[in-house]
Amino acid sequence: MKTVFSPVQLAHDPKHEISDGMLKPAVEIPSRAEIVRARILETGFGDVLPPDEFGLEPIARVHAGDYIAFLEGFWTRWTNAGRSGEAFPFVWPVRELRTKPVPDHIDGLLGRYSFDAGTPLGEETWVAARASADTALTAARLVAGGDRAAFALCRPPGHHAHADFYGGYCFLNNAAIAAQYLRDAGADRVAVLDVDYHHGNGTQAIFYDRADVLFLSLHADPIEEFPYFLGHADETGEGAGEGFNANFPLALGTDWPAFSRALDAALERVAEFSPDTLVVSLGLDTYERDPISKFRLKSEEFLALGARLEKAGLPTVFVMEGGYAVDALGVNCVNVLSGFEGA
Amino acid sequence: MKTVFSPVQLAHDPKHEISDGMLKPAVEIPSRAEIVRARILETGFGDVLPPDEFGLEPIARVHAGDYIAFLEGFWTRWTNAGRSGEAFPFVWPVRELRTKPVPDHIDGLLGRYSFDAGTPLGEETWVAARASADTALTAARLVAGGDRAAFALCRPPGHHAHADFYGGYCFLNNAAIAAQYLRDAGADRVAVLDVDYHHGNGTQAIFYDRADVLFLSLHADPIEEFPYFLGHADETGEGAGEGFNANFPLALGTDWPAFSRALDAALERVAEFSPDTLVVSLGLDTYERDPISKFRLKSEEFLALGARLEKAGLPTVFVMEGGYAVDALGVNCVNVLSGFEGA
Ligand SMILES: [Zn+2]
Ligand SMILES: [Zn+2]
């Protein structure tokens, strides 16, 4: 299968993140994408293509206009306010606090359009996030055009981004943008299967009231793990979307046998739904040595994950999400893709 | 008038806060209370009494039981999780994200029960916050018992704390707890007037649907200033509380003439309401040299503020809130109180 990659994505190069009351070295860093790209080239896995530019329209099909305008204009506002360096929000409109009117002040705006304190927003974030969305869109177009599968080597990742707020290292929801693109390109039904260690809260929320996009997520139980506030088994969709959302929260320490049982259950739901296309939110932070995660998948087990996904028998768009054990990320990621091709 | 003060409040001694992506020296520090106490003693303003202990019951009249239990048990959980030092949350349940089920993980709990990243929670926070609430309750009891006025020298402050979340350096809403105590002690109507530079979002939210407690706040326009997401003029109460909330957002740079016009308007509303008792959330961060604020009140103008409050002719409980120009805080605070007494 073809890989889509843009080096423009590397421009988003955060130095720090805030967690546990400290500035720590950022973990969502450019080398994550570079090592995957290097592994693809080194193994001769397939062609690596640059993305085409799709403009803002397919992004605006998923994200709110005011949110897009905020991201686009952020750096100018930030520097006009006399600030420099990476921006972190520090106050959020929870519960009785209002989302409207939208504040004018840059610190109010940062909180209005985010849900965490750990996601640095910098000068190059917007251009990189757009390139990441274009990467997903180009892979989706390859599959819409007849390719059995394509791999969008996206960065920054996307699945934690909601329609109008960022967080969890994510700004534009690449998988959601790709799924919507596939619908607009003629697919009647699209399934998004998220196998990242963390719940795909943004993707779920974006499609929660829709029956045309089935969202399924395997992830660490949010009672114990980020994003904490979404991803429970009782979230099954609402309105027209009732029955078209399925979460598989798993215990910390989950290994491949337990993970693959949940995967089988999720793929059964996919089969019942009978989508035209499958989008896989491909996080590799289920890996046993991931520095911020607590599942126990081994490198060779990612081959089995890929093979199992192939058995769904669907045109498949892989969209890269998390994975922070950088030294093993190339091997693990390409193992999924090779497992799919070799199945 | 008598001052109530407990040195236990000094135990909450934060070292840092997070703002603008950096750990900065904390501004809500013990010396804030010490300098006010010193000024009261030095000027012979009146007796300084320790608070009585009221237990959890009057706190639970205002705050949710699970929130109280979280604050009370926090340090044990934090240290059991292998953590130490000050705690800062980093992810919040905004919009589609859920407040229930409540996470088990300490980082999820911190976000579940807060709304900002800048309020350090430490080993002694709970004991200090309780002493601060007892301080407000003791002053309220003095006034309920016939004193014309009393001053609760509270710290940490309270007016940003909602029924079930903390933030803005506030954990327990001392003014709300005092107002509720006065109601329970027999007052039919209580007015809470907040003259801190920042909107009293927590107090507003706690009484928003009630007609028995009128809340009024003079503050920097939240479009431009913390807390950003509450404090607009169109917030007039809801349900039975419709018409019993009044905000006076003021422009950055507001000086005494403009501030006092808004104060007159607010006190007109108080007079129409005809309460049995007035609670004043007394922030001194309207001062021209406050390091985090942008109003322009001069030290001598706080005398006029106190005199104007006296003219309302009501039994009055002063509850200390913000004010971060520590060197001038004692003078400014005692000026308000002396202005009231000397009017
Ligand atoms: Zn992840
Ligand atoms: Zn204040």
C-alpha cells in the first residue's frame, strides 16, 4: 500500500508539555513521524507520496468555523499580545461556565478552544495540522479511488480533537476528516475503528448523533486513564446515532490475547454495519514499552493486529495517531501495515 | 469591628502556579493574610479573634458532598499514588466530555473537581481552607448575634470556588458559606456584594437559581479578564433566581470615579432587595499597583469604598478575597474597614 507523508508536519516541534505540575519534555515530537517514514523506506514497504492540498472545505465539514479561524489566526494574536514561545491554556469553561460569548483575551481563547493543559500550540502548529489533515485526505482519496488500503502518516495526531476544541496533542481530527471525505465522495457508510491506547473522544463526539459513521474504540478504561471523561461502554450514540457508537474500555495491563478478543468483538460490529470503507485510527501506544501507556502488546503482535484488520475485507484507510516509544515506533507501525498486506 | 483570623490558614503555602505555560512563583501566599493582620494590630483597629470550629455541616450546605470528600481525602490519594509536592490538574471535562462517572485516577479527579491549571493543591490546603471557612462562619455569627459588622480575614480566598470545583486560588466559597449560614440563622434575605477585581463566578453559580440570596459583582469585563467564562451583564439569574443576580463588568483601567458609579448602582439594587444582612466579598486587587490586575484604585480611595458600603445601613460581614500587591494590602484592606467604621 501507499504511504502519504508531508515533511511540513515536522514543523510542529513542541519543546515541552505540562503534566503533573511540571514542564516536561514533549513526547509528541517530529521524530515520531520520521522514524516511521524511515522504516517504510528501509523495508521497501511501498511508495511514499506527498499529500495534495485540499483547502479548508473538507476540514470545515468536521470542525467549527470559529475554531478553524482561531487556530489559523492564533500565532498572530499571540505575538500581537506580546507573547512568544509555546502557548498553554490555563482556565476552561466547565459546567456552569459559559462557552459564549467567546473571550477576546488570548488566555480566554486558549481555554475556550481546548480541554487540556498539556498540548503546546506554537508558531507552526497550524501549518503542520493542515498538512496532517491533507495527508489523511490524500490517503482517503487513494482508497476512494480504488486502492485496497493506504497509510496516512499523520502528525500531529487527531483523534482527541473535537469539533471545536483541541487537546491530547491533537488539533484537527484527521480520521474524522477522512471519514467525512469518504462519505462526501460517495460511501454510504463508513466505520472508524480506533485502536490507539487512548479513547478517541474527539472522533466519537463528532459522529455521536449520526448513523452513517460507526465509531468503535478499543482503549484503556477512562476511569483510570486519559482522557478520563469519555470512552465508557455505556456511550452508544444519541438521536439518529443511537447504536452507532461502541466503546471497548480495557483494563490497564491488557495484553494481546485480551486486546484481540475485544478487537474481534469490534470487528463483528463492523461486519454487521457493512460499511463501504474502514478508517483505522492507528495508535501504537498499546506497545508494552510505551512511556506514557500501560498495555502490553509486543512488537510482533502488531503483525497479528494488521492481519486481523485485513480479514474485515474492507477498503481501509490507516490514519496514524499516538505512540511514544519512538525507537520502536517504526517497527511497530510497519508491522501493522505489513500484517495487513501479508494476511 | 472585630476581625476573625486563624493562623491555620497560613499552612496553605503554595510555591508555584502555572500560567502562560510556565511555573511562576505563587501570588496567593500566606504573607497576604499576615500583612493585613499586622496592619489591624498596628492601627489598633479592633480585636482579633480566632474562629470557632463549625464542622462540615455549614460547608455541605453550599458544596457537594463528593467535592468535600475529594478535598478532604486528596493528600492521602496523592501520596498513595506516589506523588509529592503541589498538585496541578491537566485535563478538564468541557462540553461533550462527561463529569460522571467520576474517574478513579488522581489526575482525572483533579480535573473533575477544578476549572483551571493555576491553583496549587497541597498537603495543607484542606486544613487551611476549612480554617478559612470557619473564619467566615465566625464573622457571620458575630453579625447574626448583633454586631454591626465583622471582618473575616480569610485565606485561601473563596469566591471562584463553585459547588463542586475549585480554581482561581479558591477551594471553599467562604462568602457563600457565610451567606447560607446567615439564612440558616434566621435572615430572610441576604445580599452578597463582590468588589474583587475578578468576577465572583463561584458565588454567582451557587445562588443562581435562588431568590433569597441576591448576588452582585463589580469586576473586570470577563471578555478580557479571568475567569473569562462568567460575569457578563446578561447573567440575571434563572428559575426562582431570575432577577436576583447582577453583574457590573467594567473596562480594564477602571478608576475610582467609574468604579464608584457602578458601586452606587449595585447598592441601589441592594436597597431595593432590602436584605437582612450584607456579605461583602472584599478583594483588594482593584488597587492600581496590583501585579495581576488592571484597575486603578488608589489606597486612599479604599476609605471611600468602605464609607459607601456603610451607607447601605446593613449588618455587614466582610470576607477577604483577592489582592496581590502584598506590601500595600494591609493598608488598603484596613482602609476599607476604617472607612466603614468612620463613615
Ligand atoms: Zn494515544
Ligand atoms: Zn481577584
